[in-house]
Amino acid sequence: MKKITTIFLLFFLAGFIKDVWAQEKRSKAHKTKINALAFSQDETMLASTGWRTIKIWEVSTGSLQKSSGKLKRNTWSLSFTPDGRYLVYGVTQSKLAGGLCPVSVWDFRDSKAAVKLKKPTSARAFHVIAFSPSGDRMVLGNVQGGIYFVDALNWSYLGKLKEGYFSNISHIVFSPDGKKIAGSSSSGAFVADAETREIIKREKKGEFAAVGWENLEKEIVLDSSGHIRRVGSEETMYETPFSSDTSLYRDTRNAAISQKGDILVILKGDLPTYRMVDVWDIAAGKSIMPITPLGIVSEIAISSSGRYVAVGDWDGSVQIWDIKSKKMMHNLYDPELK
């Protein structure tokens, strides 16, 4: 009996060592967990951030274009400006900002140092950054529920959403005409006027994982039961296999809706060591591309047209998948990481 047990343990240990070795040999974009991913509006670039580093990749080739080098603080959110000139990111607490969490603007094309905005700042890092289609407005959201508006033409602070807070903001998106924003959070969903910053409609109860604009016209939200519907309506428009139980980590966005509101990307699986990603055609109500990631997923992103999906892992790897061809295009690799 002892001999059988010993043999079993040796096989188990050998398999474990093999898996660890394979993971270490695998291509990596960053040294540690991926905190955020963002495609540029024209889908030519992907930004990724791991521990205190931001990198910009070319989508078509998977080649590394720019690296921020080591930053002083950890980064939790990324967003390109619509024209692709700047990359905006939110960081953790900074002594230079009085112990608050600032937002920085990086002119990466000219290799200029990032500039911190004096306002807004928050006691918690901004996890969500969204731009209006024209690029004149920026909206920020954090886990405390604060929603802040910025004039993105001169980077001046405009003020907060006027009616309350939403805990753990997961997504904020502008309407195609830029006049409204819709948001999802762990404590409700809302639609607001982007100019007056006033709530148009809201749902105070329930968890919502993602938000989008169906046919570029009306908002849709994904609730914790996998139902897609309008804010404030109990009528289910579409059913999906999403379940909030798949969100094992609070800082992991577990769903994303494409800009046109036709494609949904969700995380699936219920064990800390096992994750699946599914790309779902919302109107057809079916999976169009299941993805088996190379590791435990920490972040997902979908491009503006819904063609590309980026998947980031806890070990620092990032893959770009092409929904049209249903294949992985690139497993991103930084040659400096050996």
C-alpha cells in the first residue's frame, strides 16, 4: 500500500514539475499578472499592463512597439484616446498626489513622459476609463463607485456624476452620438446624460457585469443571471450562459460587450485553477468561439468592431484571438523577459 502511494505521489510530483517548467518556458508579455488590456479604436494596437509596466503591441504582427519601463506605481486601467495618440491609465496611491490615486496621460508616439492630471484623484484606483467617440470627453470610474467627468481636449476636471455612487464599477460606455453614458456595477446599472452628468435612468439593486449599446442605439446590460436587458426593465431580451459565480476575483472583469452590442465575451469555469473564455453571438444566442486560455485568466478585452479578443493571464501572458478565423493570432512575447 505504501509503495502504491509513493508511486502515485511521484507521478503527481513529476506532473506538477512538468507543468511549472512549461509555464516558465511559455512566452510572456509581462513578469506578473495582467491588470488591464485595451485595444485602440482602429484595432491596430493593444495596450497591456502588468506589475508597474505598460506595453503597447501591434495587433497584426504581435510585435512590441513601446514600453513604459518600470513605473513607480501599479497600473489598474488603460484606454487609448479615440485618435490613438495618447494612452490614459490609472495608478494606485501616490505620495506625489497626496496619497490619492491619479490618472496619467502618456504621449507614447513621441516617447514623452506621462503627465499626471491634478484632478480628479481618488482614494482608490480608477478601474474604468471611457472616451466619447469624438474624444472630447473622458469618464472615470473606481471600485468605490465614484464616476468622474473630464474635458479631454484640455484635460480639465468637469465634476462627478450628480446622483449617487455605484460600487465596483465594471464598465462605462458612451452612446455612439456621445450624448449619454451607460454603466454597470456590483450595485446597479445606469444611463446618464454625458453633458449635464445627471442620471436618466438607473437600477439600484442587482449585480451587472457588462454594458453596451444594441445596434448602436439603446443600452443593454448583462446581469448576474446571464440575462441581457434594458436598464430598469425586467424583460429578458437575450439569454446567455454567463454566471456571476465565475468571478472569483473582484479585480477581474468577467464579461465584455462589443461596441455594437452584438458580441459578448465571458469567463467560464468555477475553479481557481481553471478558466474558459467564451465568445457569444448575442442575437443568435450561441457560442461562436470557445477559447481555452493558456493559464488562469485575469483580464479580457474586445476590440471596437468585435473582431479581436485579448486574454491576459495571472502569470503575465497575453494572447490575441481573431474571432473571424477562430484562431489565436499571437501569444505576445517580450524578448527582454527571459
